[in-house]
Amino acid sequence: MKQYKKPYELKNLAKDKLQGKYGAAVLVLFLYSLITGGVSLFISMVANMTAATAYAITGSGTAVIVMNIIFEAIHLAAAIVMGILQAGITLFYLNMACGQPYTIGNLFYGYKKDSGKALVLSAVVGLCNAVCLYPCQYCMTAYMQSRDLRMLYAALITMLIGYCVYVPVSLGLSQVFYLMLDYPERTAKETLALTFQVMRGNKGRLFYLQLSFFPMMALCILSFGIGFLWLNPYMQMTYTYFFLDIMNPAEA
């Protein structure tokens, strides 16, 4: 009978592994946030200036809506391309957890090797996020602009439906980059099928593990976000040990 580790055991393993290595673990995630945040901010700034210019020239709200839709598509495309960095983060933490050499350069692994597969996997994850979560964001933005209560109700309904779909699907996709690295010979389609197979019966365990970090997240928010510099590596390493555990559980 398979015997999986308890959440506190995974957390203890992560805590022990990160001792003396927090500097590199923080830096790789900080660089990831810097890159993705910088690109996202740049696109948002260009989108706002373009929308304002379009309205000043045409005086039409329709032109603004069209510009917003175009830049949302650009934003999604950029997020998919930058999502390839997740393969590098996964490699970095896997190497650290398994006692293999790790470097900050691991972050860009997905662009150097198996880039086509990494792009497909990132696109699946990104499109899943967009389909499940964007309708709520759109309705909430429309409500903030119009104060139309119908849009607020629509936002609440789409949020409920979106998260009911997003949570199980995202949990099923959670191991996709780990499996990409563990089974490099498999195609993107085979890797996607494998991740749902591996997570069958394990989604609840991962969901509970994610929820267990919420109290620490609240404390990090109270610290004006500074605490996330330490919490994010801790979470990432814990999820890495979760993957290693489900792939090689102990026998009871």
C-alpha cells in the first residue's frame, strides 16, 4: 500500500533543504517576478496610452473597447511565452531538492531546450487560466466603470463558475512541468495526459497543502509583501517534494 507524506512532513523537508540556500532560491523567483512583472507593466502602460489616444482621436468608446481586446490578447500571448520560465523554476528546485547542481541560469532552460514542448504546455495552462478567470475580471472591470449592478452579479456568477472549473483543472495540470523534465521523451500531448493520470486521487492532497499556506500568506500581506520573498521559495520547494512524493511514495 502506498504511504504518502503528510503536509507537515513535506514542509519540514522543504525547510531543511532550503537551509543555507535561501539566497539562490529567493533570487531565482525574484528574477522571474521582475521579468514577468516588467513585461506586464509595459504592456499595460502601452495599452492605456493607446486606448486614451484612440478615444481622443475618434471620441468613440467602441474604439477603446477594441483596443482593450487587442491588448488583452497581447497580454495573454506574452503570459504564455513568459510561462516557459516555469519550466526553469521547476528545474532549479528539482535540482536543489535532489542534490544536483543548480544555477540561476536554470530559469531559462525552457527557452534553450524543449522550447516547443514548453510553449505548448505553457499555452494550455495560460488558456485554462484565461477561459476560467477572464470573464469574471471583465465583468468586474465593467462594473467598476459603469456601476451597473447587473455587471456585479455577472462577475459573482462567472467567478463562482470559473473557480469551480479552474480549481480541479489547475490541480490536474499542476505537475505538467515536473513531468516534462522527468519524461523528456514524451510529447506535450502525452505529458498532459500523464499529469492528469498522476494527479488522479492526489488533487485533494495538493489542494489541502495549498490551503495550509494561507495563514502565512496573510502574515506576508501584513508585512507589505516582504514576507513573500521567503514564503514563495518555501512553497515552491514544498510543492517540489509533493511531486517527488507522489512519484515515489513509501510502501506501508
